[in-house]
Amino acid sequence: MSAEQGRYHHGDLPAAMLSAVREIVREQGINAVTLRAAARRAGVSHAAPAHHFGDKVGLLTAFATEGCEMLRARLLAARDAADSEPALLVIGTAYVRFALDEPEHFAVMFRADYTRRDDPTYREAREGAFAVLLDTVREVREGREAGCAAGEDGEGGREGKQDAEKDAEKDAEKDTDEDALLCAATGAWSLVHGIATLWLDGNLDARITDQSAEDAAASLMTTLTGTVFEAAGDASTYQ
């Protein structure tokens, strides 16, 4: 068995090819990525990666999938490590930091023209990253609502009939609330993704002097939080 065959059968080929893609994107941009170019840089023949990935889009989809999985891990770690800081601010800043640390992956991860959107593994990874943001919005809102309910109970409680009516109203509004949460999470994603993209493209750093990208992101997110979450209720819910 040749060295190349050994690498392939031991499962190193995908990792080697994705590493090659990262180098090519960094040095030459996405358009320079081809199966042959990546195979040549990885030190394997063209046949093996063609069998594994199919074509260029398949290779870039795998690269985007890897990036989404990395992003999810980064967001979860940031959220878990958060202490007294607002949860959304923490993961939003982590999103921007990820984009700056991994610009090659970030350049490909959400590009519909370079990926197969219906690829199940890619879709799962993409939705998994977004779910961290959506879950954070939901948890923060539920925590605030629980606090408000506790305050109302402390004022003397409510009659049983009123409780039943309130519960019925909550059930009826459940779908609407979920739509509002989705809207808020999408707005937050749009905000941090836009900040990261503008910074990477060199369109933001000149306008925000004496600040790191993370500080700029935190400042902008704090300023714009009210606008982003207006559709989902009181902006203070998400801070």
C-alpha cells in the first residue's frame, strides 16, 4: 500500500484536503480552489478527493460544514464562560472574534454560490450554530419573564380565574412568540455578521479608531440592541 493510500484509508484525506482549502483561500481566494489544486497541495492524487468529495462544490461544502461546527463550539464556549456579562453580547462578540480568527472559513460558510444548501450534514451544522443564538435569546427572555411573574406573585397573587385566562392567552400566543424570537435571533445574527464582514473587508476599522474588533462589536451591539429586538418586545429583555 502506498503512503497516499495509507493516508486515505486511515481517514486523513478529508482533513488534509480541508487544510489545503484553507491555505488556498488564505493565499488566493475562494475562486482559486479546485479539486486538483487542493489535491496537489495536500500531496494526493486527484482521484482520491474526487471520490470522497465529488467536485469543487462538494469540497467547499465540507469546508463550510467544518467552519459551522467550529463556530458552534466557539459560541457555546463563550456562553458557558460568561459570568455577569449579557449573554447575547458575549456570544455576539465571540461571533466577530471567530470571523477574525478564521477568515477563510467565514468567507465560505454562508455562501450559497459555493455550497450545497441541501446537503444534510452542512444544513445540520449551519442550523446548529444558529441554534446557539436562538436558544440564548429564548433563555434570556424566559428568565426575564420568570422574574416578572415572581414579582407579580409577591404583590399578592391573582385569582384562579385570572390565572386560567392568562394561561390560555399564553398558549394562543405561543406561535407568535416563537416567530418573534426567531426574528430577534435573525436580527442579532445579521448585526454581528455585518460587523464582521465590514471589518474583514476593511470598511469598518477606519471608522472606529482606537478600538479592537471585539470592542467595536460590543459597542455597536449595545447601541443597536433596541432596534434589532424591537420586533420581539422590550429590548431590555435581551440585554
